[in-house]
Amino acid sequence: MPSGTMPYRPVAGLRGGLLAAILTAMLVRLSAALGAEIPANPDGFPEHPLTIIVPYAAGGESDQMARALAKSLEKVTGVGVLVMNKPGDTGLTAIPDFAAAPADGYTILEAIDDAVANYVGGRLTDNPAVDWWPLGLTQISFSQIYIRPGDVRFSDWATFVAYGRASPGDLKIANVGNPGAMERVNMFKVEQVLGLKTNQVALDNPVERYAALIGGSVDALFEQPGDVATFLDSGKMTPILTLHSERPAAFASVPTLADIGVRFDPLLRFRGFWVLPGVPEPRRKYLEAAVRAGWQSAEFQEFNRQRSMTFVPSYLDHKGAKALITKEIETYKAAYREIGLGP
């Protein structure tokens, strides 16, 4: 098993070249396998615009994803799709508006894995796998740990860990502030298994996290590859660990958790769409199919490719989404018990 990694080197960048062609071909085959048939409109639904509630600020990755899918949904459904941002409190501010909406299928909630963390942590009473109806997940991504190229103290995961063990608590890793979030739970598990002690620097603003690593005020960064693709392409960051069980082709030289002997199922970053369970079944089925078709559209596939959301399969239908969310809930519960979080 490899003890380290070579620096990430893109083939004509993450957004082009042979890799992009290969990924595009894979997605075409996947789309064909999934099928894009849309059932007949149930009772004329939808007759007026749909609304997607986004529990995050305009301009962020979740907002951009919702707007990209909204454009595809407009073509699929033949009606307008409004995007309404209700940011705040790690996604919780938007929930009352969603819960109070009529269960008629016209109101859709976009949410991410924060919903699972909030539910397990006791801050959200609704179980997102049961009390909401998943229409599908449209982005799924693993996380990585990044360093600055040229750091004289360490150049790969093996030397990074060696430095951290020699100087417990000295390594500063830029991460989110919420100790119950996916990023912090994953980092806790890695440290627990390896007996490694790091200093998690809480920076909830992504721009501040990236600047902290590039500027040298922290030693490493915990993030998803799609969010830092520009910095990978420009050589300002290099990955030293992939928190996934398999090696994506784009990061073939970067060790995974299995490679370093860490055996746990890492929590994933996912984004998707929900309606209330009381929405009539024909409308739910129609919206599930519409989300699938929107995800399959050439425009949305290009959106996901540009954001490096094609390294692993990035779509799950209702059944698959419910299974993944249920699994993530159990993983969070077990981790929270170990960390001492939750109700």
C-alpha cells in the first residue's frame, strides 16, 4: 500500500481534456441506463410555477446547484421554477416555510447533509428520510485533506501524520465551526483511529478557509474537491488524503482511507430535493421523474462536470436517496455517541 501521494496534476485542468471526455462518456451511458421518461402530468399538474426553497445564501454552491436544476426543470415541466433563498442557522431557518407550505407538490426543499446532522443533533425534529419525501439526490461528493505544495515540513500524508504525531496539536486544519457537521465528524474519526491530535480551526466562510491555507495561517484544509477545483488546477493546493473507499481516477496517486488502514464509512457531502410526504403520490412520482430528467439534461451534466461533481456517481433516486440518508443517520448517531454530542 502506498504511504504517500504524488501532487495532483490535472489533465488540461479538472474542467477539460481527456478526463472530461471520459467522464462525459460515462455519464451518457449512465443517463441511458437510468432512462428519462416522464410520466403523464397528473391532473394537469403542474399548472403554475414551482418554488424551490434553498436554505442557504444566494451565490453559494447549494444555491447555484438549485438554480441549475431549476432551469432544467423548467424545460421538463413546461412551467417556471422560482428559487427562494432562506439562509441561516445551518439550513434550519428555511424549514418552517417548507413545513407550512401546502402539500400539493408546488413547494420543493433543496437540502444537504446538514439536515441529517441537525436531525441527529436534536436541532431538527423532522427525520429527512421519513418526514420529508426525497425526490432524489443530484450531487454526491467525498472529501479530501489538502496542503500547500512546497511545504518543507511535509509533502504527503505519511509525512503529514509523522509531523503531527511529533508535535501533537500543532497542526492547524481549516474546517467548519459546527462540531457536529459532516466535516468535523469525519476528521474526528480519522484522528481517533490514527491517534492523531490536530487543531481544527473554525472558519465557516469557505473563502476564509481557502485563504487561510494559501496564506499560510493554517497547515491544511478539509474540503470537497469540487469546491477547490480552481486551486487544484492552479497548483495552489494539493490533496494528500481522499476520504473514500475507492480511488477516483483523477486522484489515482492520492491514498484513500483504506490505504492508510482507517476502516470506517466516511460521511458524504450530498445535495438533493424533497417535498412533503402528504403530496399526492402521482405528483410525487411525476416530480421524482422530473428531477431525474433534469439531472440527466446536458446543461445540468455540464454544470456538475464544471464543479467536479462527477468523480463518483452523483445521482440517487427516491429509493436510493432514502437508503443513503438512513445510513448516514445511523453513522452520525454512532459518531455523536463517541464524540459526546447530541441530545
